Amino acid sequence: MALYALGISTSPREGGNTDLLLREALAGAREAGARAEYLSLRGLAIAPCSECNACARTGLCRIEDDYQAVMARMLEADRLIFATPIFFMAVSAQAKLLIDRCQCLWSRKYVLKQPLLAEPRDRRGMVIAVGGSKSRKMFQCVRLTMKYWFDAIGCVYAASLFINGVDGRGEVVKHGAALAAARRLGRALASADLPPPKEPETVELPGGEPAAG
């Protein structure tokens, strides 16, 4: 059976740079034989975590909204690609809402000591982040956030693609190196022949690179 690769776009704008790179990564996953699916958080109702701590007793989030459906697809996925634009050196608000609601999975794993899945599986995750600043320090927060989030949801943190200096909507289509890196990393992520990495492969590119001929 083909691996299931789920790409989650947390960008508030359709056709933005993280959206485009995510679709390239999913295309790479398809080339590796995966069943790839794109999911956008735009238009979904996901409330912030209320820190009620109910999940510490039940392992479930008691807030009923679109999070439950997204969580189910996340846990079904063998490969997860998480794409976020950078806002004030951190993930987008839409991304943070989803991440914080996964507190219930952290509680299930670390407080209740319950398995997240019916059977253990090889699950791996990748993050794509794009920011308009030319500072490479803006990815430091994202690295830590994704490290601990992937651990909480039972994924090996396998790869990162960070692009700085790209801000205009769809501008990344001119950045051939970024598009090629997204496709290559997506293909590698979905390759069942490669063992899980001990450390995530990180590709960090400055904006303004000429498109590949």
C-alpha cells in the first residue's frame, strides 16, 4: 500500500509562497509513489487551546470544531509536510492554533502514556517556512517549535526547507532553487527505502535566486 503524505498549508493567503512550495513537495512525494493530499487551514474553524487540562484526564480535546477532523487526517498520515509563512520570527497564527490544540496528543503520549496509533508506524515530518526578512535568525523559533511538535504527534523530524527574503505573493515561482529543493525533499520524505534520519536535513536558501533554466 502506498504511503499517505499529507501537506498542511497554514498560510492565510491562497497561492502564496508556502502554498506553492508545499504543492511542489507533494508533487515530489507523488513521484516517490506516495498518495499525496493537500489540506489548507483557510476557512476552517480551529479555536485556540483553552488550557482547561481536560485532555490530561482523557487524552481528548473537549473543544468541538474542525480540529478533530484535521487531527484524524494527521494521525492517518505516514508523512506530514507542514508549511507556514513567517510572522514576527514565528509560525503563522493559523499554524500556532493547530499546534497548540495538539496538547491533547502530548497529554495522551506523555501524561496518560497511551499510544497515539493503533499500531506503531514509520511516520516522518517536514516543515516549509518562508519569510520576507533576510535574517536567517527568523527560523530559530520555527526549528524548536517543529522539533517538539513533531515529537508530540509521533513523527520523526526529517527535513526543513527555509526560504528568506521572499515576500510578494507567488514570488517564489521565480526561485528555481527553492522549487527544486521542495520537490527533492518531498520525494526523499516519501521514500520508504531511506531510513529515518537522526537529524533533520535542512535546506536554507536566500531569496532573489535566479530561476533555474
